[in-house]
Amino acid sequence: MQAVAQWAQKRIGNRFHYAWIAVALTFLVMLITAGTRATPSVMLVPLQQAFGWDLATISVALSINLALFGLMGPFAAAAMERFGLRATVLSALAILCGGIALSSLMQKSWQMWLLWGFVVGCSTGATSMTLGATVVSRWFKERRGLAMGILTASSATGQLVFLPLLASIVERYGWRPVVLTVAAGVAVVIPLAFLFLPERPAALGLPLYGEPANAPLAPPASRKNPIAIAFGALGRAVKVRDFWLLFFSFFVCGASTNGYIGSHFIAMCGDYGLSAVQGASILAAMGALDLVGTTASGWMSDRFNNRVLLFWYYGLRGLALIYLPYAFGLSYFGLPVFALFYGLDWIATVPPTVRLTNDVFGAQDAPIVFGWVVAGHQLGAAFAALLAGVLRNSLGTYTVATMISGALCLVAAVMVLRINRRAHALVPA
């Protein structure tokens, strides 16, 4: 309902730009998405106990989820261009809510693969990083890095808000109340997005944040098929070396965060005698640190060389992961030191990556190209989630998986120094 957003804009007047309200609403959508995607990590052990599934069986669902979450990114961005941002987001939230609620009835492993793998993976792909990049591109001319940093921090806040609560519910009542709690959280967000999230600033008669009032309006939405829009942008991107550097560095980012730590850290803590609530609390603490680190990263990406920022982020993350197996044996200082360094660095890579994607590909193609880069992120996450489960089953320990993740981060730290070293002339869309 555009009229509600227009009423809100009249109420705030010139005190601040409605772009920040759009950021706040997008933050809320991405927060509930992050909470949803963190949910399987607290259900690993209860599902094994309830159904007798082994870790590899459950990891299949996580791997499908992570892969589809990324692969949906470019098509979600293209759908936002073709059908509208609000329509795409509202449809994805409705499907997400229904899929999660249905999962409370699952009895077979294929049902988990279908609901938590396919349905949740596809729907969350339209309400996470690609959504953030699209909103930033549509609403901001200046402060793009800061806005993206705030939106990216929603992932950390989602963990901070949801993980301890969900772990506590699991321990007291089992896994089914957990999925119903998450479905209710998604349902609450739907009417807020419906009422207060406009398509573009032009819908409220506003320029982009940082543009003069007489700036030209954004071009009309494309009438092409979303699949053609997505693959058209990919066809232009694959000819540019920087796309592959962004893609493979983000592959490593996904493997070392969502895929490994996000999916397996609580189970890893169980190997060392820590309860699910203790493991979730450590993840929540890292989420709180990442809220600071990612917001600061967005602020710095507006001011400093983004290649150098990424070099430090990947390098420090790699060292933290290599240190992790030893952290459990260092009593008081072990895990807090890991949580500090890894938490501040968790997804601080996103704002510089978005900024570099905009610099290389321009505002028109950047959200869709970034969607393909996110696909790389989630393919890496799917690879790590499955590989870590297989290695844990076969070796009885997560140490080898941890070392592989750390080594990949060190390789990515070197790769990112080559991104956007010179200007590229791209064929216009």
C-alpha cells in the first residue's frame, strides 16, 4: 500500500530521508531470514535423536538449502526488476512462512530435504544479501557502504536474537516448537513489509539519498523475462576477470562462514563437552561482535581501499579458523579469543564486495551481478556444509574441515588484491 508509505514520508517531512526507513524495514526482513537460516544448527542433534538420522543425512538438507539460497540470488534480483521489489519480497516471505510451518509435521528425511532444503533455500534467497544490495542501489547515491554494512549486520543480529532462544526451546520442548516459533516470526514481518516498503524513492517523489532534488528519475522497470535479465547480466559479467575473482573469493567466504561455522559449530562444541545452549551462546556473542564489525566495515568501505580491506578480512579469518581446534583446550582464553577475532570478521566482507561490484559493473547491472556472486558464496557454503559432515562422520573430528576452511581463506586473501586493479570498459545493457 503505497499510500501508507506516503503518509509516513509526510510525517517525517525533511527531518531525514525515507531511505533510512527502507533500510530499517529491509533490515527486519533480512534479520528474520538470518534467524530462519540459523535454525537448523540448533536442530542437528535433536533431529538425530528423534529420527535416528545421521549427520550426513541432515547435511544433505543443509547443502541443498545453502546452494539454492545462493542460486536464487540473481533470479530474485531480476524478479525485483521485472515484477517489483515488494511483490517479490512478499511472495518469498509467504512461501517461507508456509514451508517452515509445514516442516513441524515432517517424519521422513526426504521431507526435510524438500522443506528445509528446497522451499526454505529458494525463499530465503530472495530476502537476504541480494535484497540488501538491490535496496542500497535503488535508494542511495551516497553512504552506500554504510547502508550495506547495516543491512549485512542483520545476519549477526538474527543470530544474536534467535539462536539462544531457539536453543533454549529445543532443550526444554523439542524441535517442533522451534520451527513454529520461527514461522510466527516470519508471519509478523509480512504486513510490515506490505505497508511500509515502497518500490523506489520516485514512488514517494524523492531523489536517491545524496542526490539533488532535481536529479532525473530512475529508468522504468524492464519488461524482459527475469531469467533473460539474470542470464544477460551474467553473460556480460563472465567476460570480466574481476567477476571471477569476486565469485571465487565469495565462494571461500560462504564456505568459511555459513557453510562451516554457521552449520556445524554447535555440533563441534558438543564434541568438546559443551551443551547446545553454550554453543549457541558463543555463536550469539560472535553475532554481536559481527554487528559491530560489519557496520564498521560498511563505514570503512566508503573511505578506504576495498581490496585491502578484503585482504585483511580473509587473512584474519583464516588465522582464526586454523587456531580454532586449539581454542577448546586453552581453558578460559581459548574460545573468547576465537570469538573476538572471528566475530568481528564474520561477514565484514560483504560491504567491500558490494562496493567493488558496483565499481566494476555499474548501478544497473550490479545488483544482479552481485546475485551471481552470492551464488558463489552459497555454493561454497553448500560445499563446506556437506564436506564437514562427511569428514566428521568418517574421521570422528572436525579438525581437518577447520584447517581446510582456514587455508581457503588465506588463498582468498591473496586473490582479492587483484580485483578492480584497472578500469574495465563494459558493453552497456
